[in-house]
Amino acid sequence: MTFKNCSNPEHAEPLPATSEFFYKDKRASDGLTARCKDCLKARQRRYYKENREDRIAYQRDYNRVNQIRILRWRMRNLEHLRCYQRHYYRRRRAVILPRQRSYQQDHRTRIKNVKTP
Ligand SMILES: [Zn+2]
């Protein structure tokens, strides 16, 4: 098995040159990204943290401009969306349920006053 150094200078350990540790990149001579997956994920997280407001504003604008296109995509991919949402819920249940409970407690009177048809 061949090993490869991640190009992040803070990451010294060589890793196996496989798609388990590096993303695939058709442009690279060995077909893998220069940085390892963990370093790219960490960089992405840091970037989002530092540019959160800009990213949220960009996403909001994109969604507004592309409303029709997004709706069309959703209609064409209903099955995929349902599957994704089911898995997302299963994966994040431990976070979603307490958040829901806390919201319901905070909005008890408002929820009680909702009239159902
Ligand atoms: Zn790395």
C-alpha cells in the first residue's frame, strides 16, 4: 500500500493513499486531493464559522432567486427527499427531540391556542 503526506503543514503523519483518507480528485496525478479528508473538513468548518453571516445571506439570496428551480427539483426528487429526511431524523434524533420539547415548553400557550379545522 502506498502512503501519502497530507499537504497541511500541521499534519505530519503519512496516510494510506486511498479514498478512505483522501477525497477523489480527477485533476490530481494520483487521483486524490492533496489534503486529507479530516483536514479539509476542519478547514471547511473553520471557514463556515468565520463567514457564517455571509454564507447565510448568500444562501438566502440564492434560494430567493432560484425558488422555481428548487421547487421543480423537489417535485422531481420526492422519493429521494423523503429517504434523506428519514435518515437525517434517525441520525439526529438525539438533538432534534430535546430541541422540539424545549420549543413546545417555551411556546405552550401559543401551541394550545392553535385552532385545528
Ligand atoms: Zn491532513
